[in-house]
Amino acid sequence: MTEGKRIKKIDARFTEAEYLEIEKMELALGLKKTDLVRLRLLGTSAAILVNSKELIKILDAAGTELGRAGNNINQLARYANILLLKGILDPSVVLQFNFLMEKYNSNQKALETAMRKIMKKGR
């Protein structure tokens, strides 16, 4: 809470659709209706309001994709080691592996950056 006691009140009327939207936001964000309205009106909502359910879905999908990519990279590395031991490693396999590894590292770094931004806004 900012300085002082909250003693002033604002009444507002909403349509049924508007009110349902506010209730959805209340459930998704875990905030009371008054806090939602206050945050929106005072302009601090951009840093705080996040649809947690949607965020969890997106992060779960991103984690799954990174896991799949990691598995593929491990399989390529194992295969490349087998070929290297047999003395038949094609240089194109090494190039493809390096390309995929760079792409994987880039995606992982982007995800970490996004997570840090989200965590900063939540503070």
C-alpha cells in the first residue's frame, strides 16, 4: 500500500460481459477485484498483471521443446562418437551438430532472458 489510509471510494457499473471478464482476471491472477481496478487505473498493471495459467502453458511447452532438442543433440553426439571411433566420421555431421548446438544454446539463452524479465516484473 502507498502512503496513507484508503478512505476514498469510487463506484463503477459494468455490463455482465465486463464483470465476467473482471472475474476471469481475478481468478487467473489471484488478485481481488479492487486490486485489479486499482492497478489498472494507477498504471502499474503492466509490470504486475500476468495470466499465470497461460504463462505456465507457454513455459511448459518451451521446456518440452528444449528437452526434445537436448535429446536429439545427445543422440547426434553419441552417433558422432561411434563414427569417430570407427574412423568414418563425416565432417558434415560435425557441422550439423555444431549448428544444432548453437541453435539450442541460443533458444535456451532467450528463454532464460525472458524468465528473468518476468521475474523482475513480478517483484
